[in-house]
Amino acid sequence: MRLAAPLVALVVTATALTPAAPAQAAAPTVKISRIWYDSPGSPDSGANSSVNGEYVQVKNTGRSAVNLRGWTVRDQTTRADHVYTFGTFTLRAGKTVTLRTGKGRDTSTTLFWGRSGGGTYAYIWNQTKDTGYLRDARGRLVHSCSYNSARSDYKNC
């Protein structure tokens, strides 16, 4: 059976105008997996070992390595010194990197924010309520994780 030319045009136009099914937002393959916001021990002394007791973990749940150069981690405050920017660092598929707040020597699994100064000013994460933000090198929000509890020392995201 042959369709007349106007009818074929109508079918083609109708098909082109049919809306596609809505796309599901893809889950991020790189995300904040944990924020350990209450450094062990009491009181928080501000010593490097205490400052390094708080950390954020970033995990690559994807199947490919991700270059994190220029990506940032920050907390909810607008203070410029509460932003960590990744240097040359590739997070392999399925791997996690721990970003400790204090000073130390970077490895393939642990990075250091480099905060110091003694007292509570060296810490990043509030002990009862805060949000961690992970942004890509273009500044786009990739993932965030919030907590609102003093009953725990960490939040799994």
C-alpha cells in the first residue's frame, strides 16, 4: 500500500513532534561518600593530629578514572579559606580518596587540605550542622552532602 505524499509528510511531522521520554538525571560517578566532622578526642585541641581527625572522602563509583584537577571541595561557609582545590590528581574507577583537613604528605589515597593555625580556626567541618559541596573544574555542582546531628561523628553520604 502506497501513501499519498501529503499523508507521508503528516506522519513524518507528527513523529518529529512527539516528545521524547524525559531523561533521567544520571547519578554522579564521583561523589562525597563520607564527612567525618567531629575529630576524635575532647576538647578539639587544634593540633595537627586533631585537625587531621576530620576529613571528607570522595569516591569514584564509575568505570573510568576521573581527572580531578581543578575540582573543589568546600563547606557551607563563604570563607575563601574553606575551599580545597585539587591539583594534579586522578581518581581511579572504584577508588576513594580521603581529604584530611590538616597538614601531611599527599599519597595516592590521602590528600591534605593544609589547614593549621591552632585552635578551632584550623577546622573546616562544623560539629553539628554543615554541608559539603563537590564541584568540577568548571564550577558545576557534582554532589553535596549535608548533616544535622551532634549525635554522630560522621555522615555517610
